[in-house]
Amino acid sequence: MHRFLGIIPTPPPLQAHSLVYDLKARLDWGDPALTIIDVRDRSEYNYSHILGAVPIPLADLADRTLFTLELTRDIYIYGETDEETALAAQKLQAVGYQNVSQIRGGVAAWKAVGYPIESLVQTLPI
């Protein structure tokens, strides 16, 4: 008699470029062991950002991550534009981060498909 040995599914490997669906699948997996970094201006971050993202300005990116994240950490990163995102990824890779993925379309793409966002801006009731 054969016994079924359960296999725990694992998320797909981190790619250099990710669609928002890839990140969402990774988050839905459960124990994602990843960090999402938003390099946009603080006011943009405060207005809306991907749920769970941490704000780190592009100018401070390499210095601040080196103090808080191990070089093998899976990092998903996004900026205002895909070009800004690419620049941020290059900065992290230049200081030794090995697992960096650029989120294509950033928070706009995330919102467009209806994924949860967070806002630190309080709206007044009408």
C-alpha cells in the first residue's frame, strides 16, 4: 500500500522583474520571507502604498537597507516609474543584494487589479 507524502508547495523563484500577480501569489503563500520597498517620495507613500511596503527614499536606499536587511533577503521594490524602480534595484545590487525583483507598474498596477493598499492620509467624512 502506498502512502501519500504531502508536499508543501513553494512559491516560484524570485525573478528580476515581477508582475503584481507574482508578488500577490508570494504574499498569499503564507510565510513569504520577503521585504517590499517603496522608494517614492514620502508624500506619495503616505497617500497610498502596497500593503506591507516600507518607505525608503531612493537617496538613502543602500545605506538604510545594509543596516536592516541581510544581503540574501528577497526584496521586491517599486518606485514612481519603472525607470526609478530599475535605478533602485541597481543600487541594491551594487552593494551586494542578490535577490531583488522590480515590481512592474508599481502601486498603480497593484491598485489597478484591486489588491489591498494602505494609506496614512486621513480623509475627512463628508
